Amino acid sequence: MNRSERFYLIERLLGARRSTPRSVLLDELGVSWATLKRDLDYLRSRLNAPIVFDRALGGYRFDRQTSAPAFELPGLWFNASEAHALLTLHGLLAEIQPGLLSAHIEPLKLRLGAILASAGHTQDDVKNRIRMLTMAARHASPASFEVIAHAVLARRQLLISHYNRASDALVERTVSPQRLVYYRDNWYLDAWCHSRNAIRSFALDAIRAAQPVTEPALELEDSALDAELGSGYGIFSGAAVQWAQLKFSAGRARWVAQERWHKDQRSHWLESGEYLLELPYSDTRELLMDILRHGGEVEVLAPRALRQAVQAELERALTRYMKGAFKHPATPA
């Protein structure tokens, strides 16, 4: 708890009762008597807080009879996670089209706006000065989303028409929807695929049509879903995992060491100043993209197949650039 947060808690504690014993302040604030004393002195001398110690009541209170200047705490700002949550909620609600929930959503939007403005800044100030940028977000059909979300909650099977980008083909699947997942600015459906007799994750933007089926959905335990979809790396998961060993350069390590790539990752610094990151994966697609974005600052040490896959992609990229250099020579300065 920082000092500004302590100031607000002191104000709330003193305002909630006739007097507040020192022991209560120390317990609630979790600080030493020396720190509490400094806080009280600062509130009195710098912020004109009319705080007095009432010996008769055995505690601290506000002196409501004082003629001192008005007391007002400075605006308290949100921490990083609170700001992220509020702005995300506000942004999501702003994108909702008029519908059955409009009457319920509008008051919630107004309430969120009031909270954003409660730190001494208007909500427009907050939205203009703090930006939430989404990257590579793909548009999902609102109609399909509603059908899918209803089936997830109603526990009914779905007949979906799914576009497979790898094969460039549209296929039909009967699935038992389990849960919706929002990952890297896109929505996914975790489901039991009756055609494959296996757990699959479908990108909602690739579902061209969804039709409810009367049969009840097959129920799967969360533990089974997590074992299949949560053990590997990213959205392309599976129960059978391998461990990737990635060695980052000393320069890039200063960034990567602060990142969380997987909940079960292992890492340590090397004597050379380089950084070794180990993480589980079951499908190379997403991991491959994340490795390649670091270019020559990372080397795959193991397993051999992943190392060869990265090498092959780098060679393909080099071949493309070499061919392009002859077709499109650089323009002289």
C-alpha cells in the first residue's frame, strides 16, 4: 500500500466512527507507529486535515469545529490492473450494438464512466491519455457469436461451418461447446468435436455459420480441458508436450526475462549474460511465430525438430528476400 492509498484509508477510518484508536489504524494500515505518525503530520501540515487526538475518547478524530482551510485529498489514481480492467470493460461495452441488453448496459456504461472520472479527471481525459490498443484482432460475426454463446450456456450441441485456413476449405462439424475463451484480442470456442472424437479449439472468426442442435452437449470436466488445452503453448495446445529451450541474447534478455510466455515456464541467466527460457508446447505454429519475431536475438537449442523448423523458416525468408532483391533493386539515394 503506497502513501496515497494510506491517506484515503485513514480518511475513511476516521470518518466511519466517532474516534479511531491508534491500534486500529496500525492494524488496518499495516505500518509502524513511526510511519503512521509521519502520515498524520503530513495530512495535518500539508493537506489541512483537521485530525486531533481526543484523550477522552482514546482515539483520533476529525475536528469538525475547526476554522482551518478546507481539507481535500488529492485525486487517487488507479493501479495498472485496475486501469486495464476499467478501460477494457468500457471499450467492450462501447462496441455492443443496440439490442435486448441496451436498457441494462447503458446504466453500467454511465457507472463505469463515473468511476473513470472519479480520480479527478474526466472520462474523456482518461480515454484520450491512456490508450488500449488491440493488435491483430479479427472480426467475429455477431449473429454467430450469439448462437454460440447461448449454446455454451444452454449446454446444447452446435452444427458449425468452419473455415480451415490451412487447407483453405470450409468443413462442417458437430461440436459440444464447453467454453468461450478470449485470447490475444480474439475469441475461441473450446469444444468436443464429434467428427474427430477429440477436444478442439475453434477461432470464432473462422466459424462462418452456427446452428443449434437439440441434443445436449457432452459434458467435460474442466480438468480434462485444461490437461488438453492448457498444458501446451498458446492456443494450439495438446496433451502431448515437448519442452523448448530458447537462448536469448544478453541484449534481448533484458526484455524477455520480464515476460511470461507460459505458466509452467522455467528460466535462468547464463554466465555469458544470455537468458535460457524453457517452456512446454504441443504444436509449433504459435510458438514458431513468437520465436521468429525475435530474429537473430534468439536460438532454439532443443528439441531438434523445433530448431530445424525455425531454421527452415529463416531460410525461406532469406530466399524470398534474395529473389526480391533482384526484382526490386533499391532506389539510389
